[in-house]
Amino acid sequence: MALPAHISSGVSAAPSRTPVYALVGNPNCGKSTLFNALTGLKQKVGNYPGVTVEKKIGTAYSQHGQPITVIDLPGAYSLAARSPDEAVTRDVLLGRRADTPQPDRILCIVDATNLERNLYLVHQILDLGRPVILVLNMMDVAAAAGLDVRAGRLERELGIPVIPCEAVNGKGLIELKLAMSRADLPLSRHAWDIPAPIAPAVAELQASLTANDRKPPLIARAEALLLLTDQDSVRVAGSTPLSARTTEILQGWQKRWEGEGTDWAGTLVNSRYDVIGRIAAEAVTRAGHTGPTASDKIDAVATHPIWGWMILGAVMTLLFLSIFTLAEYPMGFIEDGIASLSDWVKKDSGLPDGDLRDLITDGAIAGVGGVIVFLPQILILFFFIGLLESTGYMARAAFIMDRLMSRVGLNGKSFIPLLSSYACAIPGIMATRTIEDQKDRLVTILVAPLMSCSARLPVYLLMIAALVPGDRVPVATKVGVMILMYALGTFGAFGFAWLFKRTLLKGAPPVMIMELPPYRLPGLKDVALHMLERAWIFLRRAGTVILGISIVLWFLAAYPKAPEGATPQQQLAQSFAGRAGHALEPAIAPLGFDWQIGIGLISSFAAREVFVSTMGVVFNAESKDDDTTPLRQALLATKWPDGRPLFTPLVCFTLMIFYVFAMQCVSTVAIVRRETNSWRWPLFQIAYQTGTAWILSFIVYQAGRALGF
Amino acid sequence: MKLSELAIGATAVVREFPKAGAAFLRLREMGLVAGTRVTLIRTAPLGDPLEIKVRGYHLTLRKSEAEHVLVDPAA
């Protein structure tokens, strides 16, 4: 027996306070573009408490200037959540989150070129019994593809306002705003029959949700339907759990159906698609048979067995070239700016010579400078990631790389984050949000800092210079050692990913169910906005931590004070940092490192390249710009107390190995803390990386000694 | 036959689907249900995953899932 759906057809009164709209839609349907177009720069970006899902709220203004609140919910294919993003969307719509008001009205955006799959989410949302406005986006693209999508037919079938729109160029926005400020938004008159085998279960669950979970009747019905397809879906922090009675009823039905062999979830999905198929057939007509689209033609090359690799290689080379060449100029300006600011404070600010001035110049200015000097690289990286995402190439890169990533138990989506980490682990780790599977995401975050980032380059270059006799290092040696270090880090990352996926973060076999969206011209405004948001997060999170750490490191190096007239070298030697170096020496002596190198290791926590400047102070050899010759000579002249040289080629090599693996970057720790929402993972990361670094350095140094190096 | 055995460029109609498993539920929700027409567009350069066209859009899935989806060749 089919239970007729019971959606009251009525009219919802306009709320007296500022109306709250939720904006929902599938990924790749132009949702962010519409959100940016509706709200302009009036957006607040944060995080949902307890989960690393971005929370975006903006204010739009109606044609009469009335404010309308818009919550941009994460893109979702279904309310039966498979990722934390989708779980947040589901929970906000069902009013399960105490930290977000349940939206009064829902703005559903769909891609007109891909109506059927997009309507699946709409169909689930209509069950919620809230007023819904449907935005038919990309009408121009649909028309170009020979699709005639009739908004009027859809409006009649669904019984809700349907607004055709082109979010990219603002077409349809006025009509949409007019609809949004309507006082009398109709509720959907669309009714569908719940399949007979599961109808009694839906009715019983709905009654229990109303009685035991205090849900309004329509939400209760929607939630009952959802529970049947949502059995083992993602739960996230901040969501109200179900009552015991409802859970009991649900499990009772599931047991019964399993015994009978009823495919309840499948039945439900099928019946939704039956309805959608009928609606789509009514609303869409295909004008003639069209050949392959431009997107199909690009893909024939971009995912070609030979050209595909070459294009991927070219895109990645371009990315790295721009990071290392384009970023050089702004980085130079920033470094000069920081230096002149520091000089000004020292000479012309009128501050007396002393600790306060040193704290400002050597602690605060140097510390903040050390952070923002990386900003150009990070901005370029975020810009490229945004570009790859908005054009659709990101999905192709994941498609091509999936097979290789699957060898270590990850999927293709981990590729771009890991690759970005060669420039800097921070944007790499922030880019892991596109990985739906939580365990895969965590594994990617854990191994990303093993990819040799650009801050390690100065350390490698100094050590290579000290490694090879003679003033000029042969290019082949330089490149060979460099490649070896990058390879070690890469193999290390994949090795640990393999290990973690088998032990610590064992999960269901990974899947790669991913949409390959059509190629599109990038929305430069959206990409730029996204880039600035990310950079701001980096500055706020890493900047504050780095500033604190820099001041602490300054203090450790400046106190206690050496007697009048001591050189900076003597001052550092007897400071807290020097003493810490001495205290560390027993632990690092088996690696061939003395207390002076120990100071360098400690100071590297601010940023790895600080090692070079610290060595400059320790050995009293200022190195100017890229010329490390004086420092190199000072290093080579340094001896242990018993007269053995300190920086033997073996020690230089061991030190490089240590830098490949050790976790020595406070900014990364701060970002991992933010992205995993706990201290557990960053602490584990420090332990496993630094432990590996120590063990490998020990093996290399001791084996090298035994072999007579 | 299995979806994974489809020739490149060939079209088939989905016949049967495993009941259990989150991956298969998601495939259904992405529009791949019994009776849906699918076309195998290509495999990735290393042979896996597959790219299929379903309901007018392109979707990837691994062979390990495609092996469990039974299809009938379409006329």
C-alpha cells in the first residue's frame, strides 16, 4: 500500500525579523559564484565549532534595501552525508545544530545542464516542508549544449518559484532577489508516494521523532526518510543525537528488512529517481543530437595515456616555476622592507639602546617578517589551487593520479595537497579539505610535511656547500644531492601513508566516486576572493603563533646577559638557547651534532631557514644574501674540543637527512592543530617525524663512520 | 555482464546492484540505478579508475566497484 505524501499546501508568512536563507546545491553548480554575487563582500567566514567545515554567512539586500541573511552551506550531492561537509549541510537543514539557526527558507541552486542528478538533492529538500526557491543556473551553457530547460514547466511540477539565472554574469539576480523578498512564498505542492515496503517504517519513525525528539511533523517525516538511507553516514561534532527510542525503532526495522532481504535504501533512491525522471522529461527537451562538447574534446587530450601525463607535468612545472620565480620579487621587497623597518627602529626611532629595542627588532619584527616573507608563495599556491579547482582540471589530476595513490591506500584527491607541500606544507594541508574521507584526509595531513618544502632549500644549499671541497660546487653534485633529498622526503611520505593506512587509520577500502565537471573558464573574482580568505587564515593562525615563538626564541638567545663587551657569539653561547644546546648535546652527539648545531635545531622551530642565520650568529660569520662563502668557511674551520673537524661531509649529509624528516615548523603545527581540531595529531606528528629523523640520522652517521667516512 | 567489462564507447543499461555498502548507495544517489543508461567513456591512463557518462554528466569510479555493477548491453 502506498502512503500518500502529506505535504500541506499553504503559504508561509514572511518572518518579521531578518529572514534567514540557506543556499544549498551540488558541488560544481556555481553555488559560490551565486553566493558572492548575492552578498558581495559582506561575508563572514569561520568554522563550524568542532568540525573543520567552513561556515560562510553573508548579507544580501532586497531590491528595497531590506537585509536578507544567507548561509552558504557546503556543496552536497545528498543529505545522506558521506563527508563532514555534507553532514553539516544535512544537520543545519534539519535543525540539528545548536550553533546555527535553522533556516526559514531554502535557496536551491541547480546546474541546468545536469538537471536529473541535481534534482535528487532538491527532491530530498522539498521533503523538509520549508519554502524553497529553485535557481536554475547556467542557462546559457544549457542553451549552448542544445538543451531547452523550461522553468515554467518545472515551476508547475514542483509548485515552487523557479528562477532561470546565469550567476557568472549576474543575469537573473534581480528576479531572484524579488522572489527572495516575497512575503508569501508558497510551500511545495509536489507530492510523491513513499514506496509501499518502507511506508510503515517511515510513519512509525516520524511519530517517534515527533514525540521523542520534539521535531515538527514535516521535519520529522523528512528525517525519517533520511534515516533509512543514512544508516552508516558521517556524524560530526555539534550535532544533536537521536533519542534512544527512535534509534531502537530504526534498528528494529533494519533487522527485519535484512531478514526479508528488502533493499530499503535502494528502493527509496529508485523511487526518487523515478519521480525525477518524469519531471526532467517534462521540463527538458534536447534540440537535436549534439556531438562531443568542447569539454569532451579537451578531455580526449587532457586524460590521454600519453598527452595526459605531459599536460599534468607541464601544469605542475608551471606551478612550481611561478612559485619560485614570481614569488622571488615580492619576497625581496618584503625582506628589504623588514630590514629597513628594523634599521629605522634601531637608528631613528628614538628608542634607547637596550632590551626593549632588541625585543622589537630581533623578536617582533624579525618574527613577523619571517612569516609574511612566505606570503607571496602561499598566495600564488592558493591562486593556482583555486584556478585548478574552478576550471575543473583538479578532478582530472585526481583521475590520472588515482591509480598511483591507491598503491599506498589513498585516492587521487590527495595528490594536489601533497604536491603543494613541496612549496609549503601549509597550503597543502589547508587544501586537504577537498578529501571527503576523514581518515584519508588525516593521513595526507600527517605525511604532507615530509615533502621537502621551500624553507628547507637554504639549509640544503648551505650543507651542500660545506659538503663538497673547493669553493665552487659542481652543478651535478649539487643537483644530485638535492634530488636525493627530495626523493627521500617523497618516499618517506608515501611509506608513512602506506603504514598509517594499514595501522593507525585503517578504514574501509577507499573509493573514488567523483564527478568530472565540464571544463569552465575560471571565475577570477571567486578565485581571488578564495585566495585572500585562505591567506588571511594563514596570517591569523600561523602569524600569532610565530610572533609568540619568535619572542620566546629571542628571549632565550638574549638572556641571561653576557658581561659588557661580549661578542654576539659569546652572548649566544652562554644564553638559555646556548644552554639548551648543551643540554641537547647528549641526545644529538650520536648523530655527530654538537651543542652549536643544537642551537640551530632549536631555532629552526620558528622556520627551518632560520637555521642558516642562527649558524651565522653561532659561528660569527654574517652571510649576505645568497653568498654563503664566509659562513661555509667558518663552518669548515669549526672543530670539536678534541680537535676533530665538526662539519665533516658525513655530518653535513646527516644533518640534511635530519632536516628532511624532522617536524620543525611551528606554523605547520598551528595549521595542523586547526585542521584536525585537536592537539593529538600535531603532537603525534612532531613525535613520529622527529623520531624518524633521529633514527635515520643515527643509522646514516654510525654506518658512515663504520665505513670510514 | 559487469560494468567493468564494458568496451570503451559502449553503452549499457544497469541491471543489478549490490544492496549493502556505502559506496553503492552513493553510486545510486549519483543517479546510477537499475534501468539507467551508462556509457563507458574511458579509463584513466593507468587503467583505473573508469570514467562513465550517466544522466548527461561524467562520473569516475574504480574497477573494484564497477565489477559489482551488472549491466545489459544496450541496443
